[in-house]
Amino acid sequence: MTTATTIPSPAPVMGGIEPPPTILSRVAIGDFLRRTAQRDPARTALVDGGTRLSYGALDDRVSATANALLATGLAPGERVATLCNNSADFVAAFFGIHRAGLIWVPINTGLGLDDVRYILEHAQASCLLVDAAVLARPGLRELLDDIPLRSRFIVEGEADGAYAGFAAARDAQPAREPEVAIGDRDVAQIMYTSGTTGRPKGVMQCHLAVVMAALANAVELGLYRDDTANAVLPLFHCAQHTLLCCSLMAGATTILMRSFDPAAVLDAIERERITRLFALPLMYQAMLEHPSFARRDLSSLRTCMYAMAPMAESLLRRLIERFCPNFMLGSGQTEMYPLTVAFRPEEQLRRFGPYWGVSSVLNDTAVMDDEGRLLGRGEVGEIVHRGPNVMLGYYRDPEATARARAFDWHHTGDLGMWDADGQLLFKDRKKDMIKTGGENVPSVKVEAVLLQHPAVANAAVVGLPHARWIEAVTAFVVLKPGYSTCETELVEHCKAHLGGFEVPKAIRLLDTLPMTSTGKVQKQPLRERYSDLYSG
């Protein structure tokens, strides 16, 4: 039996009694899927277009995948990278990586070529699984040819030169779970952060963190085997990945989607009777404004979750009235496997602003000052967490790891405050707090005001170098289709809702904002591109 690299075992406990052997008490990502398959083998696990995969069939495919990877000579603890979009084969692939005791390195298919190279080399990947459609991206094959990988496979598509067909390799293996020892603190995956500033950092998550997060999320959502969920966001991102895991743990059905199309999601809600929907605010708005919306039957929806971007009050009220009565905001980050906090449905119309709600059942959440003191209600500080969903650390970056866990708490880089009722209020990213003329201006506060304007679809606010103000509050705005406005009108709108020092010194109308694949605005490109806006 091959053993994966583990963190040293704890000292004997309880009067010299040794902890139980790993195989007796282990927590492993591949195990909960097997257990669900044993309980409900015929129940539909995944729907991928015209393919409907039962739990039994998915579990068999995962075991065969694990055997196919080990048959290449890979040893538990080696890294297997993926460049794949959502599909049933992709799900089987990364669960197979886990079941083989290998370490999954998901790569965002929308990253620039330099970042793809950096991640593969920094993670020291031994094997790559890639979709044919992704491999066809200009320049990618040439880049990959320069990287010394021991094996390369096409997940979705046919074999192509040095890239073997993974389906054929998988189907040639027995659907029998391999005997691999896995410790609950073994590294299960290294997810690289989006890299909005500098190079991406590899976040190491262990099996225990992912399994515990999935279990806690099923509790928070009240998820059960009669539920049907969607997966329209990319599975290489922690938010969609953890929600898929909790659905598979609960025995629910997940409808996979390759990309977002408002009509296609509305079709899926009606056809599959989706009960749990997860999307970004802009996606909900696109569905609400689709010409076919008025005749849609959305009565199956029980809870709609949103994340990663603020929800304007006007949009939220319309959605609760016309889309689904129960909306929930979930927050977290790759380093502290989500959910860490949730703004629950019963709170959504009781208070407005950038609320994140209350801590998950899984972890502790606090607000801390720069000296490590925990702060009380009404005091602004950094949001910090503790719990089993915390990362093991940043791969090959001990200095950044030490900074992230100062004072024995995980530091998020987010500023927040508990309100009088014990609800967590997000103030800003630490690095996005604008210091202008001796005053602190939360960029998120100005963005929220701009989003209240009927013509504004999206907004990003940053501080840019200024000779007088040190940093000048500067806004970049994208308008809704068919709407028009001007900088002067938007400035007057801000003056009606903000203090004088908070009003943008300049507002630029753009066609688009730089975004990550998961709908987060990337502010660093705006800072770089417009760094000399106020020069002279």
C-alpha cells in the first residue's frame, strides 16, 4: 500500500493510547462520494447536457480514473494539474485525483499564458489533464511543450499527438477503488489565487478542510437528497467546487453548465426543477431582464445564493419579489474554504449595505486590530477566522504563510465590523481602502452609491496618485445597455449620498471592467492603466 506525504502524527493521547490508524478513522474527499453511491446508486448525481450520470456510475468512473492515473507511475503526493471547463468528465477527473492520493492543481482556463506557465512550474506538476478546446487556445500548446510533464491527457476531446485520450485510459482500468492510505491533513489540492496583484499564490487545502466545509455548507443550506442544484460557475474555483461537494455529499442532483446564458439557466430551472440556484448578481439581473422571464415557472426554487459581488438594494428587492423569496449571500476565500460567513434569507430585507452576516457553523470569525487585539461591536478591524477549513499554508511560500496566520488567526485582508445585532459588515479590502487628504474612504461604499444610479451596471473605485490628495477617489463605471449618463450627472448623484471627501474626483465611463472568471472586478489593472490620470 502506498502512503501519501503527511503532516507528522500527533503525540499519543489519553494516557499513552495511540491514535487509531489512518485507515480506521480517515477523512478523505473521495470517501463521501463512495458512501453516497452506496446509499443511492441509482439516483442521478450529474446532468451534463444530454448525459445523466447516476451516483453508482460516477463512483465507478472516479475509481477507474484513480487507477488510470496511478497506472502512469504517479505516486500519491504528486501534483496533477487540470485545464478544464465544467463537465461530468472533469468532475470524475478531480475526484479521481483525490481518490488516488494525488494532489489536484486546478488552473483557471481564462488565465494568461504567463500565469499558466508559472503555476505549472511552481506547483511542480507531473501530469496535465486538459480539454481539447482549451488546448486549441493560441500559444498554449507551444507553452506546454516547453514544460517537462511526465504524462498529458485530453479529458474532453480526442487524443492528439503527445496528449493521450483520458477516457480510453480510464475505461481500460477496473472500477475498483485503489488501496491508497490518505491522511486527513494530507494536501488534497493546491488552488492558486486569482493573482489580481502579483503572481498567484498556491493555497494548500487538506482533505479534512474540504470535507468539513462541504458538510457545514449542507447544514447551512439545508441541502438534502431531494434537492437539485446548478453549477454554472467554473469548478476550478473554490466557491462552485465546495457547493458541488456539498451536493454530492447530500445525495442531491447537480446540473452542470459550460457557460452562463440567461435563457439556458431559466430553461434548466424549469426543466430540471432546480431548487438551489447559485449565481453572481449580474447573472440574476440578466435572467430577470430576459424577454422570456415573465412566462417562466420558477416555483421549484427554494434558495438562491449569490457571492463575490455586491447586490444593489433595488435589484435584491425585485429578485425577492419576482424570482425567489429566499436569497442568501455566502462569503469565503480559497485560504479559508467557503463558506465562512453567510447573510441569511431572513436578514436580507432587514438591513442593507455590504453585510456578510454571521459566521458559519464550521469556523470562528472575529475582527482584529493590527496589534492582535479582538475588537468589539462598532469597531473596524481586519476580519479573521479560525477553524478546520483553514489552509495548510501557501505552497513554497513560508513567509506569506506566516503573515496570514499571525496571532494564531487566519487573516483575510478584509476590513469589517460587527454591528449592534452581531451581523458582520464588510468595509473594504485592506489594500482598497483609499487614503485621501487624511481621510479613509472605503471603495465599496462609493461603489454601492454608484450602483444605486439607474444607468449604472457595474462600478469600480480606486485611489490614484494625486499631488494634493495623495490618493484621489476615482471611479470607473459601465452603463446598462440602452442607458446613457455623463460624469457630471454621476458626480452630482454621489454628492447627494456621500461626504465631500468621498465623492470621486473623476469618473470614467468604460465599455467593460477587467474581471476574473468568477465575476470579481480586478482593480490592479485599472490602477496601472490610469496611474498618471492626475499627473500635471
